[in-house]
Amino acid sequence: MTVGRLLRKLGYSLRANVKRLSGPPHPDRDRQFRHIQRQKRRFTRENLPAISVDTKNTELIGNFKNNGRLWRQKPDEVFVYDFPGDAECRAIPYGIYDMARKRGHVSVGTSADTPQFAVRSIKSWWKRSGRRQYPDATELLITADSGGSNGHRPRLWKRELQQWADKDGLTITVCHYPRGASKWNDIEHRLFGPISSNWAGQPLRSLKLMLNAIRGTTNDGGLRVTAELDHRQYPKKIKVKDREMKELNLQRHTLSPDWNYTIRPRPDFRK
């Protein structure tokens, strides 16, 4: 107690760790942010779809504590421990945010967060509303993190995008945010933030409740969200061979070619 009093007089207090350091800055970090902004402005100016995508935190579905508070007469009783074995399932929300129209779509999977799941979720958004809102569009811009199922490294992500481009005749441009910069991806604070606020303090006891909470998310900026359930099974560790990569109609941009590339339809593969 004496030591504590002396430390407080010197300006010390008990403090938790603060997540602030993102590692050594990449030399192209600032140029990449500027490049993404230019791409977003061009697509918006030409009335072409520009979306921000990412996977939200995985949620255990069941009687588990959900951070936040609700107006109630008595606290909601939940399990003491978050044991996965007590869960109905593990839900994986993959989000798509239309940056110009302020519309979101979330595909809730129950299998695994893989590139196949990510691309299928984006295709689902396109079929549900994207194609209707942009009937004349032949180009699509995707901004994403540099890691995860939609990262710049997974070959399967690029192969799945190529197969979609071949089928629907879309030219897909992808721009990845630098490492440690995911919080600047629009979807994080314009879609995932409002969703987390909307279900804060509400135990996600069922997938239906989770979907309803997502669909009921709005804000003063005009956000509207749709959601769907995806029970498909997505296998992990699918390997894409070098031959398949060479067949992709992928053009890397001059600036940060690992982070920026455009995938165009292959005429010989169009179905």
C-alpha cells in the first residue's frame, strides 16, 4: 500500500497494454493509400461498383456472453465459460460493403473461412443486389486486407475470382491495404462497427437471432444491411498449381504489384 501511494504521487497508475504498434512501416504504405483513394474515386465517378470486403470475428452461437449492455430489469444469465463444445455452431460472418450506396451484405457461414467462401459471398451479393444496382457495369473494384481468406497471398482467392470473371464477364480490380492497416478498410467502421453496436449485450443464442440482428442494423448515415446463411462445406488447404496460376488473365499494377492487380475474363473459358 505504501509503495502504491508513493507511485501515484509520482504519476504512476495501473495500466493495461495498448495495441498501437503495427510493425515496421512498408515503404509504399502512403502511396498505396493514395492509390486506393484514386481507384475509389474513379469507380464512383463512372458509376461502377466499388466494395470493401472482410471477415468479421467468428462468433460462438449459443448461450454465451456478448460484450456490451442492454436496458433490462435483470441481467441475462449466460454460460460461465465459452467452451466451443457447448455451442450450436461457430458462425463466420463475411461482409461486403458498397461504399457508394452505403449498403451492406453479410454471408454467415458455418464451415470455414476460406477463399472459396469469400468469393462465393461476394458473388451472392452481386446476384442479390449488385447486378441490379449496376446493370451496365463490366468492372468491379474490391478493397480488402492483405491477409486472411481474401489476402494478397492465397492463390485460391485469385483462381476463384478468375472463374467468376470468366462466367459473368466482369473485370475485377483488387487493391489490398498494407499490413497493419486493416482498420482503415471502410467495412470495419462503416459496417462491422454498427453491427457490433446493434447486437451488443445480446447473447447470440441462434443463427436466426444473429441474422435478424445483422438485418436490423442501421445508422444515421443511411446504412441498410441484408444477410443470408451459408451452410455449404468449404474444404481447407486446397492447392492451386503453378500451371493454373499461369492460365490466369491477371495483370499486376505498376505500383505495389503484390497488392494491386486486375483480373479480366478469358474468352476461351467463358461459359
